Amino acid sequence: MSIDAVFAQFFDNIHDPRQHAKIYYPFYDVLFLTVCAVIGGAEGWEDIEDFGEVHLPWFQSKGLFKVSAAKSAYLPSLYCTTFFA
């Protein structure tokens, strides 16, 4: 089983409370980016954004971030909405 499949299976039960029409970045994509970036040494939202931009071709090869990587201004509100709503 690939690491993507294991990750998806583990985090599949997290509910995304956002309105479907307002979703620009899929929750799974952002969560996967965040975990990868933190493992890679990211210490804040801007580091996560930078990691996503640098590794965008790799993420896209996995079928994630079809247009662009998540922006740092977007990340805190996504996590607050999801985990503290």
C-alpha cells in the first residue's frame, strides 16, 4: 500500500465543514501538504506555502493541487473552520 493510500485512509474520517461551492483547495490536499511540510522542517504558514510551491510538481504528480499550491493566508482559516467549528 502506498504512503498516499495510508495517509488517505487515516485522515478520511475528518469532516470538511466548508460549503462545497467555496472550496478552492481540497481539504485532503492541504492536509497532506501541511504534514509533508512540517516533516520537512516547516515552522509556520509561510514555510508551508513555500514548501508547497517548491514541491508543486511532485504534489501534482500525485494528483494534488491541480492549479497551484495553497497560500499561507488561506491555511489558518481552513484549519480553524475544520477543527474548531
